[in-house]
Amino acid sequence: DAKTTQPTSMDCAEGRAANLPCNHSTISGNEYVYWYRQIHSQGPQYIIHGLKNNETNEMASLIITEDRKSSTLILPHATLRDTAVYYCIVRPVRSGNTGKLIFGQGTTLQVKP
Amino acid sequence: DAGVTQSPTHLIKTRGQQVTLRCSPKSGHDTVSWYQQALGQGPQFIFQYYEEEERQRGNFPDRFSGHQFPNYSSELNVNALLLGDSALYLCASSSATDTGELFFGEGSRLTVL
């Protein structure tokens, strides 16, 4: 079973920030938080990951609470192309050759004009 | 730089038949994982191959088998197809020496009639 809980769906206005929450209250000290998204009929796409510090890249920002029991993915200026299912996944550090990700149901983000 | 490539993109089989799906990993990657995604669900981990051996396996029957070749490419074989095997089959590649980010292909859509 997935170790994360996400809202089933969210809407966001185009050009506004999309804030996607994720609860992972049973996360272990050796587990990262990963975010992937899946645009309709495509394979999942890696977005960002973090351990305990906030992270930012060209796609998004990841805010992890101090107790690491929850996190928020932020898309700063959502566009229609960001409409997708967003998956929050916890995964052990040093995954190395471990290719196992446990996907939950994810959050369906609908960006509206 | 070619990403993860999968073939075929679509195929139709009948119950009881066998199918082989193929995957070429991203350049520089040595680990291949396979996932099954039923309609409306998140991807489910089938198994992972590294150094031509199955390293991890999800909760799938023995009808699902695989192989990894010396060039790191991989095949997924499913025998005695059932209607419930209809799904999108995703291949993901990663490097054992990296932090383990997975890169997914676009998938092979299997329909069993």
C-alpha cells in the first residue's frame, strides 16, 4: 500500500500557483519524498525529490515540514500543460538499483483558463 | 539523448495467448523496472532487472516473466493472457550508481479480448 495520502482532485487557475499537498505521517528517516506526474496517456515524469530541506528546480518547488510528516509541491505559475495526475511517493535513500515505486491514486490537477 | 523507448505502442491479443513487450533504457542506465497500469489506477510494480537478474518482484503471478540483455535492454513476457491483463505496461530505467530517479517510457497499451 502507498504510504502517502493526497487529495483526489484539485483545480487551479492558469497563471496562478498550484499547491499540491501530501501526507506521509509514517515516513522513515531514510526515506525521500518524490513527486512524479503523469499527463494523459503518457509515462510518469519525474518532477522533484527531497529528504528534509526545501528543494527547487526548473519545474517546481518542494516544501517539506520540519517533522517530515507532510509536504507540498508548488508549481509557481501553472499552465494548461500542467494538467495531469500528480503522485507523491516515499522511497528509501540509496535506492541504487531499486526500481520499486509505490504509486497511490495521486491528485488530478485541472488547470483552467 | 534517447530516453526510454518501448515497443510496440499498442497491441491486441486474445485470451490464452502470450505477449512480449520490449524496452530500451535511457543511455547510461543499467536498471530496468516494469509496471502495469490499469485504467484509472496508479502504476503497479511488476519487477526490476539489474545485471541480467530479477532483483525485486511485486505481487504478480509467474505468468509474468522478464529478461534483461547484456546491453541493458529488457523484455516483459506474459503467458496465458487474461482479460484483466489489459493495461498500459510501463518500463522505467535508472542507474544503480545514481540517486535512483526513474525515467519512464511512454508505455505499451495491451488489450486482451
